[in-house]
Amino acid sequence: MRIQSELIHENNRSQADALEADYNALGEHLQRSSIDIEAVTQRASQFGVAIPSWGVGTGGTRFARFPGLGEPRHVFDKLDDCGVIHQLTRATPTVSLHIPWDDANPNELLEKANSLELGFDAMNSNTFQNQENQQHSYKFGSVSHTDVATREQAVEHNIRCIEIGKTLGSKALTVWVGDGSNFPGQTHMGRQFDRYLDSLKQVYTALPDDWQLFTEHKMYEPAFYSTVVQDWGSSYLIASELGPKASCLVDLGHHAPNVNIEMIVSRLARFGKLGGFHFNDSKYGDDDLDAGSIDPYRLFLVFNELVDLELQQGDNFRPAYMLDQSHNVTDPIESLMSSAMEVQRAYIQASLVDREALSNYQLNNDALMAAQTLKQAFRTNVDPILQRCRMNNGGAIDPISVYRESQYRQTVSEERPVVLGSSSGIV
Ligand SMILES: [Mn+2]
């Protein structure tokens, strides 16, 4: 562990009395609605969201990238940073790796992760940029390229990601593509989709029985006229064509402004095709801002659907929760901790919704009271639950202040030189 336990305990001790008072007050408040605060705290303990390995580096925009202090040099540094995030928040038990950015000996990766109490979430393939010594270019696409050799190369890369993931204990592959077009007429959209499906079917064949293949729709970028998996409809078609081991990943930033994402969540889940999430927030497009930083109510409404589904389907409902964001002006560790806590907050707030009352208001078409029922849960300050949960599990009541006190960033910056340019990418 990179943060001294004594520092965490000392900081927790200084806040323990105030937390006790706040927790008891919230407990009384919730008891009036027959909600047992201990049971809710237990739910918070069981919640986890994966950290994307690429998220611990500083991102960039199409303008520039300003490297931060002590950025990770390689995947082992990235795992150290992820370990700190989990140590303090106790809400991020897994890491999602990206190949080839995180290429390393799988056994060494496993050993490192074990030492940090981390596991591995979905593997992410990369056929949206050329790698060193790569024979065929992805400039005009990968799995849907017009050239069969390029498609084969992209399929092989995805299969390699599965092979690495098997050693690491991962159970899913997220297929990252930049395929699309920038000009009307540039591609035959129907034939391009056929080629995509044909390639993905080959990848699907290599998928172990207990794995999932995630397709992630994205409205635009890097292609600006059309993308091969443009919307949730395309994503659903792909997952249906491939079979039961394929499902859809919803990245909150990959929609047009004001699209009702919670409705998409409900639709995909209704037909068994909701695979998981990339959580982030946005104002205009795929802004990759910290989860809950712009529209926390939308995050809550997404979790309102997810908790409803969880209550109906129990253990059969296990979507993969991941963060996917880019940090241009903040310390990535602080932003990821903040996002993990916001996602956990939305989950707990959604767990407070009086579902019986909501259902009755819906049946009686009482729109006002139905909306009020959701708002009542959303307005509840669940900080004491989240704080108690972290403290009970050995984490910090206030992760960001402990992190700052620890001087972790300054310490690692002494061994990690500043990297100019960009080795990260956010999709
Ligand atoms: Mn994403």
C-alpha cells in the first residue's frame, strides 16, 4: 500500500465524532421511512466500479496536452495509482486494462495487482491507432476495413486481448474501434456494417463461454460523419447478431445532448443486452468530465433504472461498471476518487427510492408525486453512509484530504519524469 495506514486512521479519528452524529441523525431520518441505515451501508460496501488504466494519466484535448506531475510511466505505475484510489475509497476493486498500452507479462501483472488487492475488469482492445511494426494501417478503419488483411490483423489483435485477459482473470472484452467515415459517400454504410459483423463474429468465436463481448456505441469521433457503431440501436443489432455472450456498453458521453440515457438503459436491459457502463459526465459531447460533475440528477436517474433492475433480477443482473474519463486540469487520482464516490452516491440514493409508492403513483398516473418520490431520494444527503462505509472497510472518511496530506504525487514524481506528448487516448 502506498498510503500509510496510520495517516488514514489519524485523519479518520479526527472526524469520527462528527460522522457518528451525522450517521445517527440520518439513521433516524431514514427510519421514519422504514429504511434501515445499516442495510444501506452494507449495500454501499458491496458496490464497486472499475478504474480504466488510461484514466490515471493526464488526458488531452484536440488543442494540447499538459502533462501532470508524476504521471505513470507504464502499467505497473498505473496499477500503483489505482491501488491508492482503492485503498482510500474502497470502491474501485478492479482495473480495466488496455492493450497494447498496458502490454506486460501477464503473470507479473497478476502479482502486482494481487499485492494491491486489485482484480482485472474488462480487457480493452485498440484498433484505432497504429502500433509499432504493424503491417496494415488503421487509418481507414480496422475490423470493418475494405482490405481483408487489415480486418484479419484487427481480429487477431482482439483475440490476443482475450488470451491475455484469460491469464488475468478478466471476463470481458470491450472492442474499441475508430471505424467510420468523415465524408458522405466515403464508405458504403451497409457493406461496412456487414464487414464489421463478419469480423466481430470471428472474435466472438474465440470468446470463452463465461466471457462477455461489449460493443460500445459512439455518435462521433474519431470519425465525424458516421461511425460504424453510431447508436444504441446499432449496438443492439450487433449484440443480437453475435449471440448471448455479446452485450452493449453505454458510455454516458456518447450521445447527442439531452438524449434520455436512462430510457436506453431500460430498453437494453429489457432485452438482456445491457452489458455495462462507462461513467463520466458531459456538457456538450464526449467531454469525459468527472462522473456527476455536470448533471448529478441524470446519473441518479440512470441508477434509478439500474437499482430497479437489480431488485427485480437479483444476482442475474450484473452489469460491468467502469469509469471512463479524461483529466486535463485535475490530478487524475483525485478525479477518479471523486467520480467513484459520485457513482457510489447515485447508487445509494437510488436505493432509497420508495419503489412501492412510485409504482402506485405510476399506476394512478400521478405524475407530480411520482417525480417527487424520485426527488426525495435524490435530495437525501447520503454522505454519512458513504463515509461510514469507507471507514468500516479501512478506507478514508475523506479520501481527497488524506491523499493530499500523504504527498503521494510529490513522492512518485521524484521517480517518474514528466512525459511530453500524449500516450493516452480517451474513447
Ligand atoms: Mn468509453
